[in-house]
Amino acid sequence: MANVIRFNRRWILLLGATAGFLLVCVLYRLNRKAAPPAPPLPIRDTPSYWPTPLEQAVCRPKIYVYKAPETFQVSKRVQEERCHESNYNSEIILHNQLTNASSPIYKHYVTENPEEATFFFIPFFGACYLYNCWAENGWRWDERCNVDTKYVDPMMDMVINELPYWNRTNGRNHIMIHPMDKTFTYYENHARFQPAVFLKTVGDKREKWMQRHRYGRDIVIPSATRVIHHMQVDPLSYLNHDGQPKSGKRDIFVLFQGCCPDVKPEDEYSNGIRSLMFQYFSHYPGYEIGQVIADLEYIQKLGRAKYGLSPMGWTLDTTRIWEFMAFGVVPVVIADGIIEPFEYDVDWDSFIVRVRRDQVHRLDEILRGIDDEAYEYKRKKLWEYGRRVGLEKDAWHFIVRELCRMENIKAPVNLGLGY
């Protein structure tokens, strides 16, 4: 009996000592003064920082735009009607900015004298030609409507044989746009224009698609979108000038409207990512996950969403990221290996969230772990800075910066953009 009493006494003493130690730790933490917050670092000199302000141009080249005759150019009617609805329409949007004499892009960069040009723009609307071809042939994606003989060859005959500028540099200072998923590989005769610089919406670091991305010769550009570029919706109809909803706070935590609810985890499409979105995340509180909905309903949701999911589809890029950015929705990019547009000049990580495929199952945990201050930093960066990347904003200024680097032209000039 005495041994039992001594044993219990030892446990009592041990528990008492432990409790006393924990009490001392708690009191120490309560009485300890909080460390003072660190002050932000001062700006020393702008050239030491990245990204460089957009108005501080690397160089200010002159661009001459070729004029293709109506005998083979895609007709204005097709450009303005059929192709206006296409997400491949960046080729025409960027061309029109160069050829509109009232456009600031025209005033900054275009010359009507080819002898003083640094770069030459080829008005190649291959995506529009093929989009119209598919529309007229029941959306059979393997149809080509003689694109090589009726369009590629006449265009390149004009550029190479009728004018002297291509042959002076073997086409190295010529620019073409290839905004479709398979880029230039839609055309059998693409060898004719390979020396040119390609502007393309698909940027991919993966070895699988090396044949579609020519590293060091391609410039990744934004995509056109239905909401912004076809319907021409103004986000400020739904948001105030600070990017906040006019109707109140952003009450949709996560938004995604798109394809495809039947994706399996092992499928090639989206690398299986969308299987988790539809089978699991669609049931989470605060998540609006569903298929394509009516335009007006979608636009209203864009004005209320906090985060927008941008998972890969057949390619790593998605057009919805540009809709999210235009409406101040912080994009969640799920596309391992993506090359975002203008990575030398745009701090993408300041205004997007990246989630790798092997972490997608933790999506809710990752997003809930972003505190209000960190979210607001991204949202403000997106609204004040990230949106300027879009086609309807400053895309040409970013393109020109990359062209200057490609040709190793360093002739700094302030463009006087005012921001």
C-alpha cells in the first residue's frame, strides 16, 4: 500500500512540475513584447529593380506593315463577322492596332516608309482563314480548304519575291501571328515562313511540344476572349475604379465555368485535373464550378468572384485567364510548364496563384491559407498592373520589348505613357 502511495505521489509531483512549466511558458509569451514590424525598403534606383516600368522602353523600333491584296487576303467581311467571335482573333486585333492611324500603337511604332523600318509585320490571318473554313464545313477540324495553295503561298510569294526586305535578313526581322493551339503546324508549307518571329498564344516548356514552340524565336502573347474582345464588355459596368464589385463584396470564393465534367484522373485532356474540379470541388462551400453558362450570367459571376480557376485543357493556356484578369479575379493557374506572355517584363507571381498538378487535391487548403492581406496585395497588383498585359491594353508595348532583345537593340527611351 505504501508503495502505491509513493508511486502516486511521484506522478502528482511530475504532473505539478509539468503544469508549472507550461504556466511559466504561457506567462512569458503573454508578457513578452511583440517584435516591431520591419519597415519597407526604400527605392534606391529604378534600373536596379524588376520589372522595369513599361514606359521605360528597351528601344522604340519602327514597324512597317505589309498590305496584302484582296485577291488572296481574308475578306473584311469574314474578319469582322465570322472571325470576330473567335478566340483566335488576336492576329486581327493586333494588326488593327498597327494600322489604325488614331491608335497610340500606330503613333508609337509604325512607319509607312519600309526603308526606315526595323521590323516588318506580315498580315497573315491563317487562324481566321481556317476558322471560317471549319465553320463552312460543319466544324470538321481536319479540313484545310486549300490554305497552303490559296493563302500561304500567295502571301509568302508577295513577301519574298515581290519586295526586297525579306531577303535582306532572310526574314529574321519579320513578324507573323499564329494564335491557334497547334501554332504554325496547321500549314504544310510552313517552312517558307520559318525564319520570321512568331507571336503565339501557346507557351509550353514541356519537351512533348517542343516542335510547336521555337525557343528564342517565339513570343507568347495574350489570347482573345469572347467576353472582352467579341462582346466588348466593359468590366467597369460591374466594378468600381478600384476593381471592387459595385454590388458589394466578392462573395464567390472560387469560380470555374467550362468543359468537361466527365474527365477521368488518367485522361490526357487537362492531365486529369478537371476530374477533381467537377467531382469534388464543385461540392465545396463558396465554389461555383460548372459547365459553360449564358454570357450574362457568367459576366455577373466574374464581377463577384475572388479566385478563378485556370486549369489546362488540351494546351496549357486558357482564354478564361484573360477574362479573370479583366474583371480583377485573381487567377489560379494549374498548368505545369506554362510560358506566360512577356515573362521578362511581367511579374506574374505578384498577381496570380500557381498550383502544381500534384498539389491540386490541396486546392482548398492552399487558397484558404492565403490571408486577407496577401490576397489584397495580389488583387491590387492585378487591377493596377496585371490587367495591362491584355490585348486591349499594352500588349504591343510588351511585344516590342521582346523584339528589341531578340535583335539586341538597346536604345532606351521613355514612351511617356503616364504610368
